[in-house]
Amino acid sequence: MTKEERSSRAIVIPRRGGPERLTMQEVSVAPPGPGEVRVRMLAAGVAFADLMIREGVYPIALPWPRTPGYDIVGEIEAVGPDVPEAFAVGTRVAALTVHGSYALHRLLPADQCVVVPAAVDPAQAVALVLNYLTAWQMLHRVARLEAGDTVLIHAAAGGVGTAVLELARLAGIRVIGLCSAAKHERVRALGGEPVDYRSEDVAARVQALTDGRGVAAVLDAVGGRESRRSWELLQPTGTLVCYGALSVASGGRVGLRSALPSLLRAPRFTPMRLLTDVKGAIGYNVDSWRVARPAAYREDLSHLVTLLADGALEPVVGARIPLAEAARAQRMLGSGDTEGKLLLVPG
């Protein structure tokens, strides 16, 4: 290790498998290069994509061993050449990283960072990076919903679901939220109308709540047969936004055995069907949007940070878990029995 490098620790996965593959290891972090900053992690999110990266099925080319971690809030401790003055040492920043943030220290491209005020709780701020940015862009840039519209959200008490509830309420958008009965109070408290997907006839209930009109959009993180049902619940001109595939997992594991039934039950779209139904289906991936529209990424994330700093948002933090216990965090997420955003913190 050179004197410019920094000794640190990170969660490393040597090969695909379950949560038991996650181990804490000593690592060295290089000094920041041109356009880079090195940050000390204050909070990192735990996402379903992290589980897919662990299982080797996430559509990104990563070598083994690998470190997961989709989103981070950290404090800049070193700055490379050609970095804007806004990103000085001591500044807190948020960034969408896709991988590598289950670590005490890491390098980040400055142009992917957004400044976070020091008074803002890093745990709440990191919830904005993946969950709230996803919710904001699906509501306003993809589905283009307006005040008075009704949207249906799957997993309404989860990280993205609670973000949708908060942001929709600010915009005057009505939300019908699918969740288990134990989470109904959480959804109601955030302004949504809960429907128990386990015990209720979802289609009949949604039709009753909308007087038979259906919904303007469905935000579907489940896939499979749920996407088929979601399509049927759309009103003419409605939009099905597919942003996840929870149905391909079983017990927190992802594999062909669990994925195949979901794939076989997914709806099939043809040009004629889209024409006759007068509905739309679109996929959404927050990182693809960041890459394709970097200005929109910075604008939207900065706007969300401002809303948080002004007290307009209060992200639901499900649990703050020490980095060394990342395997436990992934087991919790894989069980599906969580509310709000699961976070990793340094100690």
C-alpha cells in the first residue's frame, strides 16, 4: 500500500450464493483520480438489486469477488484534480452507485454526486438516492401523473412504496397500496388506501375504489402474474411501469427454479394489443435513467434533497444495521417482511 492509499474495510462476496457469502475484509482504497472524490460512508442502502448482484443474476458485468451497494451518503475526505469547488473536503454527498457501497470508504465520480446539507440525517438522505428517486421519476417523468390521478403501487410499505406514498401526497395523486394486513396502518398514515393482496380480491377491490374506472398507472415491482393483473386494472391511456421482479425470488434467493414460473405468467404485449387496449407498458431502471439523462438525475435528486432539508419529506427508515452485519440485512430484505428503507451504517 502506498502512502496515498487508504486502509479500509468492505463487504466482499467471493462467489455467487446466499447471504452467508458476505464477509467483511480489509481493503485498500486508492487516492482519487481526475474528477473523483473519496468518501467515508455514513449510510448505505440495502436493495433487492444487491441480492441479485450477490446471486450473479443482475444485468451488469462485475468480476468476482464483488462488493454490493446501490446507494450511499458519505463525507468527502479527499478530492482529485478537476473536481468542482462544491465538492470540498468535509462536504456530504449522495450518489447512486449500483455496486461497491457496502464499504467504509470508496471512490466516486464527482459528477454523480449531489451535495447533502450537514443538518440532514444521512440515513434519511440515502433513502432518497434509490427509493425516492425511483418513485419521483416513475410518477413524474415516466407515468407523467397529474393531481387527481390514481396510481396502484405494489409492496406499498416497502422502501419505494413509502416513497411513492409521500411524493404522491405532495402532488395530489391518489395511491392504492397493496400490502399485507399488518402494514395497513403504515400505508394509511402516509395517505394511501391499503388493499390486502393476501386475503382480498385485488381486482374487485381496486375496481370498487375507482368506481370501475381503473387506475392511471400501476407501479409494479413484482412481475409475473401480478403484471398481468396490473395490466387489466389500467384505465384506457394508463401506464404499467415495470421496475422490479420480486416474483423471481424465493426465500431471498434468485434462480431459474424460482424465476421460471414468474416468466411464464408474465403478460405478452403485441402492437395490436397495445393499439386495441389503448394502454402502455414501460420498463424503468433508475441507473439506466441516470446514464441516459444525467442532468435529470442531478436535478431530481437535488430537488428531493431540498424537500428533505425543508421538512417536506420524512423517509421511513426500517432499520440501521452495522456494516459487519450486512448478511443479516439482506436476509431481512429477502424475507419480504420489512417496512421502509434498510440501511447499513459504519458501526
